[in-house]
Amino acid sequence: MSAIATIIIVDQSGAEHRITAKQGETVMQIGRAAGLPIIGECNGSMACATCHVIVAPAWADRLPPIGEDEDATLDTLFNLSPTSRLGCQIEITAALDGLELSLPKR
């Protein structure tokens, strides 16, 4: 399957990473594959919040709504922001080309 979107992830040092992604991949998967510190200890089962990302405000309303399980997991974080999401729950589509995210300070 060919790439359908480029995702921009800013790491904790402020470095910007442009990553090409395929349909159906998650932000957690593409970030880990790119060597970014997106841990994803639970491998996407929403049990750990170690794939926490902060969505750029301009993109927050363009993502699918947060589900009840994701919301409960996010509530366990001390560094929650208004646009926090779990990277394992953001599935790439062509509509997300240019999506901007940042990794929270740990």
C-alpha cells in the first residue's frame, strides 16, 4: 500500500519530523517506526497512555471524537492538554495529510 499522508510530529526537543504514512496506520505505529519516543507499552489497547500526543489546535476538530475508553485513559495523565489524544487511536486517512502533532514533555 502506498503512502497517503504526511504527518508532522514535533519531538520533545522541538525537532520536526515529517513522516509518510499509509492508510490505516496509527500515529503510534508510524512514530515508533520512525524511532520517535512513542512507547506504546500496551501496543494500542488503551491501557497505558504511553502513546500520548498533543494535536495541533487547528487539527483537533478534524479528528474523530474521543471515545469513552480513550477519555478514561487520558484522564490518568498529569500532563494532559486540551488537545491530548492517544496515538494508538488516531488512524491515518487521506484527510489527515499534513496532520501536526507534538510529543508531550515527560
